[in-house]
Amino acid sequence: MKRDSVFNPNDNEVYAALTNHKVSKIELAKLFLKRGILVSPKDEKEKSARYFSSFFLSYFDLLAIQDCVSSATNRREMIRTEAFQSDSKINIADVVDTLNTFKESKESATESDGKLTIDSVKITQSGDDILVNFSYSTFNWGNSEFTRRINKRTAFHIRKIDDKTLYLDTATNEEAKLWSAEIAELLVKNNDLDKDDEINLLGITNQKSKRTFFDRLTKEINGFELSDVIKVDVIKPNEDDEDEDGEKPGYKIKSAKFHGEGLMQSRELDELLAQDFHLYRISWECVKQGGLDKDLYQFEARFVDAENCCGFEYVVKGFKKHTGIGYASKPTSLPSTEEIDINTKMYQAAKKILNTLYSPISDTTETIQLVNSKENIAVQGTLALPKEISARDVPNN
């Protein structure tokens, strides 16, 4: 018996679940309708929930309520890509066999700590593209009966780029990272593949080169032309060799966020980079090259380990439709085939740029022409007051 298959909520927990924002009035009305009771849409939700919670409820009633409360979200996540190479031609049927082995191991696995249950694993193949869909649940046993279980979904996309190259795209949540590591290990072991090094800037200490990586990434995605950089995040790594006896200022800026227009030409950004800050996250907008389509495509890239620039993740958020008099306020999701194509171009651009950054650096001084820019700067830091300043000297906000 699965641990989550037993329900024993009291009427207060049922009421709390039915008044949850995830349970709409329509869903609540459907629960009443199953009992032959019609409710008016004008009725207060809290009043209807209180009445329904007084009923004797079956297991299936409780399961229907839980499905409403723990519905999976469709929030777009960042993705990361792992590349694999082979000395011989990759047989996609062998890759599918490896994934089926992985699927069987997950479906037969038992709960280890009661915090996660795999509901289903589905493998779909279309030519040289393979999609592995996970449906699973995580648990917090300290919560009430209805909120302790959270239904989730994640997917792994495996595609053959050419006869000797394979890409694995995964989400960036903890469960996806764990399972993708297992898939990668099986692909290397069973299919005689070599895993490429991950994209990171660990070996680059020049702040100018780190800026160059992001600057070129916004401009070198095949088929797209940069429109504007709209968000930039910078951070200053911890300095372990600071002189403790030396004179220190009364403040310390740790990180900063820039939102606005023309940010890569911002004088404020240049000043922070000159103080050993470096970029670790960027958002930008592009238009397609050589076409009449002026829709704005939104991109984002970052390093999860901001200080060391490790763990490269990226996403194409969608596009803002050009209406003739401006742009739509919210981005529209891309068709899956176009999204996959753009993901491939982003990853390949990042790999290409990284390879050139490790080449010998020219001694030629690079100059940047500043243009008018508009930006909002959010600074995160700590304030260290000198000892001689007392509390009464600090102004109240």
C-alpha cells in the first residue's frame, strides 16, 4: 500500500482545502453536483465550503479535493544541456533501449524516505528525438492531509544532432538534476558515449572576458539579431585575502541588479566591473534576421553558481507579438519544434564562445563607446557601521 493512499482528514482540513485559492467555485460546484446538489455561482465560497465539509466523504471525494489543491503547475523553467560524443554512428534504437532500462528501474523502485513517489514514466520517440516525461509527487508530512502532496511534472529531451552527437535537455529542479545524472551515466556506460565538459567560466579570471561571454551570447545566436539587453545581474566574489587590519569603508556592496534599456553600455555597470564584479545573469530581446517579422523574442541565461560562474542554464521565454502599434504586454509560448531549435542554437553559441575565450587573449585595449542608457539599479549589500557611531546617530527610515 502506498503511504499517500490513506486519507483521514477532519472537517477543518476539508474546509481549509476547499477555501484554497487553487479550488475554484466551478470545481466546488462540481463536488456538490456529484451529490445531486445545485449551488448558485453567487453563493460565497467560504459558506459553500463550510457546508460541504460537514458531509460524510468517501475516499474518492477526498481524492478529488486533493487533485484540485495539489494540481501541477506549468511554470516555465530554465533548462540545461549535456552533450555526448561518439567515435561511431549513434544508433538511436540503442539509446531508446537504455532509456527503457532507466524507466523500468524507476517504475519498480520503492519509496526510500516517503518524500517522493514516481507516478509514471512515459517515453515517446519521433525519429531521432526522444521525450521522457515524468509524473511524480513530493510530500511534506508536516502539512495537512490535502497540502502535503504536490503533483509535479518534468521532462527530458534527448535528440541526435548529427551521426556522432547527442544532446540531453533537462529541467533544473532537484529531482530532474538527479535523474538526468542517472540517464547520463547510463548513456556513457551502455552506448559508449563520451560526455562533453559543462559550460562554465571557472578557468577565466579576467572580468572583461566574462562580460564578453554574455555580450557575444546576446549577439551570436544564429538567425537572430539583438534588439536590447533588459536585465543584468552582477556579483562580487568573496575576498578571502582581505586585510583585516586595513581601513574599511562603512558599507559593502555584494551584488546589483540592473533593469532598463541599453544596459551593456551603462556607465554604472562599467564602474562595478572595474571593481572586480562580474556578470552571472542576463536577459535580452531579439528579432529574427532578414525577415518582415518584428516580433520580440525573449531570452535569459545565467550561471547557478554565481560566484564561480558554474552551472549554465538558459531559456527562451517566448515572443511578444508585434501589433503594428507596439508589442503585446505578455510573451506567447513558442511551438515546441521552434523552441527546441532555438535551444540548440543558444547552446551551440555558448559552446563556441567559450572555446574562443580560452584562446590567447590579445593585448589590444578594447574601447567601448557609451551611448545614452536608461536603467533602474537594485543594489543588495550589507552596511557595516563604524564602532564610534552610536544607535542614536543612525537616522530612522
